[in-house]
Amino acid sequence: MKKCFILFVTACLLSNFSLMSQELPENSSESEVGLVYFLRGKGHAGSATAFSVLIDEARVCKLNNRRYSAHEVNPGIHTFKAQFGGKKGKKKAEIVEIEIVAGETYYIQLVMQASFWVNDVSPVEITRSSALRIYQEDKIKLDPNCGEVHSSVNNQEVKSPVMTREQAIAKLKEAKDLVEIEMMTQEEYDKLKAELAPIIMNK
């Protein structure tokens, strides 16, 4: 009986691990680029503020609380950082330097550093198991503002139709809330609405 119980528990653990492994898909071993994930778990101070994510000093995403993004990056040494706002990297922002290998997957957690004088964001490279734990425990989702995979080659974007109709609607609703609390202008909202309209209308 004890042996059967142990086998049952083992099977449950393997099943849970299998389900977790289906999330945050790993890069293909045949890929010519590396795949980098930025993960932002649940937070308190500054949790309502989107973090600017930068690769090689160029902003590729504005990551919201309990969200993640994925980016294709060419092989070689690259710098990764995050900060409060801004399209260009701030000199004082902490940097993670990673040598990207084609076909490999990398995970960077954005850690909020709060102090009496200043709030800052620190990027920390973590293992896949740690990334999956954050994904599961904090229930993070793909950020609709980062619904595309980006390439850092020559600071150009390589767009992929990842954003779904549901994500586009959620993004527009969130933007409307931001307009109401005066965190976004009506002009910015109208521009976003025009960009998302084809996705929402399935055109």
C-alpha cells in the first residue's frame, strides 16, 4: 500500500512538472537566435508602474505587474536592463550581460529594489525552474503590451502575430482605465485603438 502511495505521489509530481514545462516554451535547438524571457512577478511598491525593458540600450517593451515578455536575440554578448520609464537606458540602471547562444533560452527576473530615497529595478538572471515557479505562483501572463517577439539586431523589430483578439481587447480596456486616471492621454488612447482595431475586428 505504501509503495502504491509513493508511486501515486511521484506520478502527480511528474504530471505537474510536465504541465509546467508546457508553459514558457523553450527555444528550438535548431533556432539561429537565442530566446530571452523577462519575468515580473507580483509586487507592492511601484506595482502599478510599467517597467521599461531594454536590450542593448534600446527599449523593447513596457512590462506591467505580473507579466512576462519574450524576445529573440542574436548570438553574442548583449546587455539587458529594466527601469522606470524612458526609451533610453539610464546610466545608473543595473545591467545584466549575457553571452547569447543560438538555440538556448534565458530567463531574467525583474526585482523591485525599494528604499527610502529611491525605487529601482534590478534584472537578475535565473534558472528555468525558478522562472516556472514564478510563472505558477504569481500567475503571470504574457503582457499584451509585449505581445510580439523582438529581435535586437540593428535595433529592429521582427514582428510575429502573437497577440490574440482577447489580448487586444484587454489591452484596450486597460488603456481606457489609464485615461480615466489621467495616466494616458486621449490622443495616445485613440492611436492605440486604431492599432488594435484590425485585431479586435478580425481584419
